[in-house]
Amino acid sequence: MKNLLEHPASLLILVLVIVVLLGWKKLPDMARSLGRSSRILKSEIDEMKTESNRSKASGATVEGETANPVHDANGNPVHSGDPVTRTDAHRTDV
């Protein structure tokens, strides 16, 4: 690119070749399409970055107190349900 800027004649020839190949009327549409594509690409990259940051943040350990298990009157631990019959035991999205 530095060489093109040093030689303005070669830059002019390059512009003329592009205009001849694409046509003068199609050139604004092509530029507009290129701009839209670059905006879409940028927004997708930004979305991927924020999604990646959210997944890193959700994996962080939160310090807090340890919960003691609940016991019945006989001192036996009380379970919220049999793991086989619980409705969330067969979930695949966790």
C-alpha cells in the first residue's frame, strides 16, 4: 500500500480498472454493500466478545457460607427428592 501512495499514477490506474470492471453505476451499490457487510461483521465480533466475557464471569466461584444439610427429628438428612424421579434429573441443557 505504501508503494501505491508513493506513485499516484498507479493509484489512478487501479481506480480506472475497478471502474471499468465493475461499471460506474454499480460502484456505489458495491461500496454500500461492502459497508453493510463490514458493520455486520463488526457487530458479530463484538457479540462474540461479550458472550465470551459473560461465560468467563459465570464460571467464577462466589465466596460465601456453606449451607448445612437439613435434618429430620431423628437426625437423618432430609432430601428434596429421589434423584431418579426428580423432573430435572434428565435435563441435557445443564
